Amino acid sequence: MKKHLLNFICCLSIALTVWGCAHDKKTAGDKSVQMPLVIELAPDGSLTVAKQPCPPAQLASRLSQLPDSRVRPVVIQAHERATYRQVTEVMEACKTAGFQQVSLKSVK
């Protein structure tokens, strides 16, 4: 089960990354580059947003307060022992806050 979940997360990460690159609306002349917002998900479900601790219940609220949510990419760095439910809850919070480019990265 764990192996299937990890494979699913890896495939989903690749698909979301490719989709995000294919739908990037920046022009070649646009010099402003948005650095991705990194959300780290630990095995115990604890979160950090841009290296700042964030209670999971407050994630959507904190994300919605950030500027440029429609154009800023997000990388969810989920520990390999994080559950599928935890990952999908973070993805849903990103969607609720208006982020459109979300990718996943599995870390050990």
C-alpha cells in the first residue's frame, strides 16, 4: 500500500509539474520570476509555510493572506511517511486559497 501511494504521489507530481509548465502565461520578455512557495509536510502532519510553522487548521487562512496566489507556484514537500489524506488536505487548502500551480515533491 505504501509503495502504491508513493508511486501515485510521484506520478501526480510529474503530471502537475508538466501541467504547470505548459500553462505558464509569462512571456519571454517578463523578467519577474516568482519563486515557489514551499509548504513542508512532516510525517506527523505538522506543516511549515515558507519555513514558518503553521497549524494545519490555519493553512487555508494563512495561504489566502499571501499576495499573488494566482500566479505564484507552490511546491508541497511531503515526507514519504506523510499520509495520502494529509497531502490531499494541503492540496485542497492551496486550491481554496486560489493557487493554481501546485506541484508535489516526496522527501525522506
